Amino acid sequence: NTEAVQALEFPIPAGVYAERVVSVKHYTDRLFSFRITRPQSFRFRSGEFVMIGLPNAEKPVFRAYSIASPNWDEEVEFFSIKVPDGPLTQHLQKIQPGDTVLMRQKSTGTLVNDALTPGKRLYMISTGTGIAPFASLMRDPETYDKFEQVILTHTCRDVAELRYGEELIETTREDPLIGELTEGRLHYFASTTREPSPHTGRITTLIENGELFKALGTEPLDPATDRVMICGSMNMLKDVKALAEKAGLKEGSNAEPADFVVERAFVG
Ligand code: A2P
């Protein structure tokens, strides 16, 4: 590496990678994404999360972040909220290309293909930054090996917050590596709750009143064909999980794969 190594005030803790910020993109005053260099030895399964922090203290604050990039990507991408007094995000939202971000070496999580039994359709249901693990999974060829149809739903407060997901769908469909694989198989459904858009309402409402399935041309959730991954706030997880269970789907895990899995999105 010929680039000047940033002088770090504090030592890098053990078991932690110190990586360089490659790019940062701000979507709204609440949301931004960034990409860092990927350590050669860093391996993860698409959909997992990792702890990240900043080298600005002797004992840095770490928070769990879903990895948004697929596992074949040369960089690692994250999608983050900005919380004005958030212990990590108040600083993280100011990062610039060239800055250092810390990342713990071990990733983990339940939103992985391994935790689901095979099915016809995969529903990836997200709100807010909960879209991040699905940004990884929808770009992983393994997801298309396992499922005929891959459906991403994203619900946000307003239209501007949907932009990251819209761009993701566009770039995935055009991607030289994965684009062809997604043809006619990757479906996107977006809704907003605090601003009118083509689909207005919480995803729970749109599942219950059938608007989601009508828009997709599918049938209501069925354990014979459908698998579901859920990522959002604590209350969103509870409510969507209840709907999945009502439809007869069983919760899975890495140890015991089944019909649906849940994971809380990063909150602050
Ligand atoms: P709402 O605007 O009605 O609160 P946030 O940015 O606060 O995490 O919210 C992201 C999206 O998740 C918002 O559209 C929000 O709707 C929605 N949401 C919040 N709670 C739930 C829930 N319990 N079930 C489904 N959607 C939810």
C-alpha cells in the first residue's frame, strides 16, 4: 500500500481491522451509505453483520452493522442512520474518503440463506436501514440458486428514504456479474408511511389487506412455497413475525433451518 498511512492517535484493538473509507454517499439528513476497503482475510456470509467503530478513543464504541455488499465485492458497504447524539453515528456521519474505520474480524447473523429451507419464493421484508442485509443477499448468486423468485420490500417514512433501495435495484439489474441472473426473478416493492407514493402504508397493513401480493401477482404467504427474512425495528419485527406465524411459517436459525428468520436493524 503506497498511500500515506493515517497517523492513528490510539492503538488498534486486538481482533480488529483498520480499513480506509473509499466513498460516502448521503441520501437524506437521516441516512447515508459508505464503502471501506476489504481486508484480504475477511470472509462473511451474505446477510451477516459485523461490529464497526472509529479509532477516536482508547476504547472505541462499536455497533452492529449489517454488511450491505455481497461477499464477492472487493469493498465492504454499509447503510447507516444518522442519530444526532448517537455515540457512534454522530461521528460516523462525518467520515470522508481516506478516513479509518474499525471493523471487528468476526461476522455473524441469522439473515443467511443457510437458516432457511429451500422454497420457491424468498420475501426480504425491510424497513429503514433494515434493507442493508438484503442489499448483500440480493447480489449473491447463491440466493438465486436457492430461490426462483426473490422479492425485496422496503418501507420508509418518505420517498427520499427509498432512494438507496431504488439505486440498488437499478445497479443490480445492470451488474455484469449478477444482472442476468436476476432477470425476471428479482422483484421490488416499496411503500411509504408519511408521504404519499404509489403504495402507501406499513408493510404489515399491505400484507394483511393483500395489496403487496396483488401488486406482485403472487398469493398470500404459504409455507409450501414461501420463505421470509425480516429486518427492521423491534416493533416491526414483532408485527411481521406474527403475520408469518399466522400464515403457518416456522422460525428458523443457523442450527435449525426453517421458513422465516428475523434480525433487528441497527438503530442508533
Ligand atoms: P411509521 O411512519 O408509521 O412509523 P423508522 O425510520 O422509524 O425506523 O421507520 C421505518 C418505517 O417502518 C416507517 O415507514 C414506519 O412507519 C415503519 N414501521 C414502524 N413500526 C412498524 C411496525 N410495528 N410494523 C411495520 N412497520 C413499522
